[in-house]
Amino acid sequence: MVRYRKLGRVELNVTQLQTARRFYEEIVGLQYVDTAADGGIRLRCDQDHHNVVLYEAREAGLRCAGFMLEDAAQFAPLIERLASAGLTVHEIDERTCRARAQSRAIRVFEPLVGATVEFYVPSADSARPFQASVTRIQRLGHVVFNTPDAARAVEFWRDVLNFRESDSVGEFITFMRCWPSPWHHGIGIAQYERRSLHHVNYMVTEIDDIGRALTRLKNAGSDIVFGPGRHPASDSVFLYFLDPDGLTMEYSFGMEAFPEAFPRAPRRIEPSPVSLDYWGSTRDPRCFTGAGANAAPEFNLERVGEKA
């Protein structure tokens, strides 16, 4: 079995890099780390070296999602599973890993969600404290993918990658855990007409962080597109808003935690006006739909697995 620690980071394409950097620092509350050799602006929201990387591109959207493995022993079964599923595995060279504070990393293109996905183990990093600013973010929470092939994608992430289903809302969205991480979901897979980013989530420390964010976002002229509300599936209090490119971001407080052994069975929640929000807030149509297509993979890496 493949074991994970968490969703470790996301890479986003943005159309105006410095505008996006100011937004994610001053409004979202991420901490600037550095600018990488490839031009990516690296930011963090917890004690990891970095959790978000921004790249300038012609179209905004998801560039890559990175999942932190429990330890290096997970690479062998993971690579075997990926190769057996017909995916080509690309090993990131040691020099690049060192520059990214990783001891080892691999990437694949996952065609069902249409996204580049990375699996890695971090290297030892200096014990720099995360400096919370406008929001007391605890961690990068989850990423949700839009895809027209949601049912098959759920099967792949469950049966090949060993993620665990927590709940689903009809045929619209399935929430999955980065097992054995206890949090209700580290990813979501949503049925949509094209493969794109649905949203990125940041988990905050207390419910007051949601209230203060509401005021801060309004004062900054940022578009709030859903909430505040409470999700019936995860029991999280949420607030969705748009970044300068129209990508959907979320703050959330609280989430159901699962035990590793004997967790409850996944639930199927029937769609209804309150199946996404107990509080009955109205969702703006731009919520979850503003991203361009996921970025095409660009692997300048050593290939370690061939298509079956």
C-alpha cells in the first residue's frame, strides 16, 4: 500500500506574476520564500519549505499538484502501480530536487483529471518558523480537479494511488483522503465539461479567521463567490473567493478527521439545495469554473518507467 502524509503543494499559472504575488501575500496571507531559478515565486503557509509556486503564463490554471509521501519506501510500490496502469513515470534529477528541498520526487501526467501530479519526500529544511500575517493558516488543505471523466478518475485515485473515498455528492463531486492522513479530503474530483482547476483550499486556525477574511476581501475588492457557509460532507466552515485571474480559492475552518483503522464507510449525499451548504448561501457561477485548461506537462526529467 502507498502511504501519504498530505497534499504538499500546488503550482499555479498566473497571467501577471507580480500582481498575483501581492495578492497571495497580502490578501491570502502566504509567506514569500524565494524566486526559483525557473522564475517560479515560491510561497508557504506552514512549516514546509514551500506550498505554492506561481508561474507567469498566457492562461491561468493548474500547473502541478504535489503530494508528500510518508517516506522514501513508498516510491517502489507507487512506481510499480503507476507503470502497471500504463503511465510513464519521470524521475526528477537530484540537482533539481535539492533546489526544491526534496530528497526524491517523481512526476506523472494523469490523463483522467488531465493534470501533472508529483509525488515526493521533502529533504531536511531549516527550522524557519512560518510567520502568519493577515490569516492564521494552518496548512494547505486540498485541491479539487474538474474533469468530464470523474467516475473513472475516482477509480484511478482509489485503486491505483490508494486514496480513500470519504463522501460524494451525487455524481457531481467525490471527496478523497490522502491515506492515512486523517483529514476528510486532500483532493476532490468534480464532474465538469473540461479538465481544469476547481479550487485550492487553505485551512485556517479558527472561525474568526473566516470572518476577518470576509472583511479583508471586501475591502480589497476581491470577489467573494460562495459563503460563508458550512459543508455538510466535511463539516467545514468555508469561504470561497477569486484570485486576480479568476481562480477559485477557499478558506476553511474545521474538518472531520478519520481514524486510520476502522473508519466509517463513505456516504453518498443526495444533491439538494443544502447538499453543499447547510447555511443556504448562493454560489456565484464563476466559482469553480474560472480556470483555464490544466497546463500541458513539461518533463525535462529522467524517465524511469515506460508505458505498459
